Amino acid sequence: MNRFFSSSLISILFLFVSSFSFAQGSKKKTGKVSVVFTTKMSQHDLDSIKQALSAKNIKIEFSNTAFNAKGKLKSLAIDVDCGDGYRGEAAGELSSRKKFGFVRDYDEKAKTPFAIGFL
């Protein structure tokens, strides 16, 4: 039950943070996709994130993943391709003091349309 609740909460948070839409009458995306990896995530969570991003035409690959004895994420490398020219790679050891992940902001006036690594 606790695992289900944890995974459901992560999925709900991910969907709220990563919402975006298509502008009316155009194929242009709007909004922001933001993914932050934490030491509370498991392999199941990584699989769920990959699936949700794929539905948004964003490809993410994980490598060099390391988990603790309880199956929680310690470190990983990510390769992200947003399918629109924005792409990057990063690797890091996770910490509660630093955020690690990526952000893709589809706003034309965004200061930083894409960031990856420690945010």
C-alpha cells in the first residue's frame, strides 16, 4: 500500500509539473516540462517517467543507475531528446540539497528554454 501511494504521489506530481498543451490553431507546444529525480524514487518510478515523457514525444534514456539496499535511487545518468532540437546529457549523484533533472520550457520568451543536470 505504501509503495502504491508513493508511486501514485510521484506520478501525480509529475503530471502537474509536466503539463503542456498545443497553442490553438498551431502545432506549437506551450507550457513547461520539469522532471527532478530524488532519492525516494525506484526503478518503477523511472519507468513511469519514461513512459509519461514518451507520450509527450520526449525521449529519455537512463544509464549508470545506482540504487541503495532498499531499491531507492542514489545516482544516474540521463540522456534527454525533446524532439525539437533541444537535447542533452547529464550524470550525478542525488542529494537532498541539490535538484537533479531537466526542464524544457516551451514559452518563446523563456530565459532558459532547456536545462539539464543540477538545476
